[in-house]
Amino acid sequence: MQIIPIASGKGGVGKSLLSANLAIALGQAGKKVVLADLDLGASNLHLVIGQQSPKTGIGTFLTGQTTFEQSVVPTDYENVSFMAGDSEIPGLTAIKAAQKNDLIKHFHKVDADYLILDLGAGTHLTILDMFLLSPQGIVVTAPTVTATLNGYLFLKNVVFRMMYNTFKRGTKGYDYLEELKQDSASLQRLYIPKLVEQLEAVDPENTAAFKRRMAQFRPRLVLNMMDDPKDADRAQKIRRSCQQYLGLDLEHLGVMYRDSLQDKSLASRLPIVVYKPQSLLGQAIFRIAEKILQSETLSFDENYDALEATESSYEVAQEEAHDDFNARMSYVEDLIGSGALTTSDLAETIKTQQYELNALRTENLLLKKKLVDAAKQGFKV
């Protein structure tokens, strides 16, 4: 079975669109597919595939109301089964370590050719660990500056997560990383290849394991919401940044142009590959599916176990706080330093945001004036 986690650095770039339609395209090719909605904070994948909100899903499984098998339901599409996210269940966005481990164990036992995991946006540890269930995860991004940057930063966080999963507590490599953490700004600016060289000097055995896993790690990129062929240059920028700063080879799986038919498809409660399979967007998804069908199923070495990445709740909270702090402090540095964004791009982004803020202020003033005028008229009456 090939596990395909699909993620994005930010929301709104078409991650669920790709997940749903890719599952159906693979099903049409005769492959048995299970599609799971792991965007637990905003689960709406059932809407994309045109299903009624299921009564069972990940939420009912984690809360013990159903078994895993009962939580996976058939769909109207050939060879495709679905596991809903159940976003209305309180606390489901932050599942406990034991729940995550249980979910991972069951995912590995799924009887299917492909297991597609529609992950939430962002870099929560659960999302990173789910993405690392396979070396062949897909990152979806768009040509906008912020989307491509967030796609790169997502992969950067994944690499650091893999590093900490390899250099476990008590190893010399772990102690060295913890020492570097004291100067978070320096750690963020340090390129992964250079960091690996330093780790090799203090912990050669675990560094060899990390280098082996990095060689096995082959994430794939899909660039969505294209308007112009020039937009494809963004994919090359992300690839160069990943090679230079992360020591990571990123495969370009394909591009998807913006298509007005997608809105009509959603309104019709039909995936685009069913609603208009000959559309520009539909054909792009079929091409991506064909590349996946032709690809070899890869895996990490036997010693890499995603379940071993789970720390105690205290350690997880501590690490999340540290990651949030680093993200906050290093954001501008990454904008410029990663190569995914130039100084002119940053200036243009700030300029655009300032324009939008001014427009909102003007709109608010106009609305306020209308309210005052309406109140005066009412008072006169």
C-alpha cells in the first residue's frame, strides 16, 4: 500500500480539492483507495466528494464510539472508501499522543492500494508526524508569495521533525541540537547540510541514519491555482531552496490551472473529475494520478518508526511552544534567506497588505458614517 499524505503550509490552496479528486481518479483506474479527512479543525472533505456528513469517522473512532473499520464508509465512487474528520467533536484538533499512535497503527493495516490523508494546514506536530508516515507525501501550494514560502517552511519543519525523531533523547546529536536551540536565531539560519556536517562530528552513527532517511525522503510538489505559465517559476524556486537550504530533492508532480468550473463543480456536489472530466482542471488531476500510478512505492528504513516520535504531553507542549516562538522570530529571516522570496517580493507583499488595510479602514469609516446618518434620521422621526 502506498500512503499519500497531502499537506500545505497554509489553507486555501486546494489541498482537499486534490485529495478528493485524486482518490476518485485512482479509483477509476481500478485501484482500491481509502480517503481520510485529517484536517481535524476544519473537516469538510465530505462536501468536496459530494457526500452527506457521515455519522462515523475519525472522531467516533478516537472517542471509542466505533471501531476503525466501522469508521471507514463506502462512497458513491468506484473503489473509494472514506473516513470523515468529524470536526464538531470538541478537542479533536489536538489529539493525544496515544490516540495518534492508535490511528497510525490502524492506517498501516488499511486494506487498500492507496491511503490518501488530507492533512490540516500548518506545522502542528501531529500533521508533521502524519506527513512522515510515507516518504512520498505531497505538498500543495499556489504561485502567491506567501503560499510558496509556507510550502517551503512546511518542508523545513518536516525535516527538523525527522531530525529529532532520529537523534533521540540521550544521544550526543540530541544534546548538540538542544545546545543550538539556546540560540534559536542561529539555528534557524543554519542550513541543514551544514548542520548535518556538524552533527556528524559529534554523533556519526545517528547522523548516518538521518542521511539515509533524507535520501529515502522524496516529497512531491503540486502547484495549484496557476493563471499563467510564468507562475511555474515558483515551483523551481521552491525546489532550489529545498536543495540548497534543506538538502532535499523535491519532485515536481504537476501543475493545476485555476478553473472557473471548480465553483460549479462544488455547487453541484460533484468532484471536478466527475462533473467535467475533460476540463482543464480535471485533466491536470488525471495526469497527476497517472504519475502516481507509475511511481514506485517507497518506504523509510525499518528502524524509522513514527510511533517512536511521540513524547510525553509535557515534552510535546514544550516543543510546540519552542516551534511557535521560532516561527514568530524567524519569519522575516526565512522570507529573505530561504531564496523562496526576494526583497522585492517582500516589499510588494507589505505594500499589498498595507493597501488592503487602508481599504478596510476607509470602508469602516463609510459604514460608520452611514450608521450615524441612519441613527439621526431615526431620531428625527
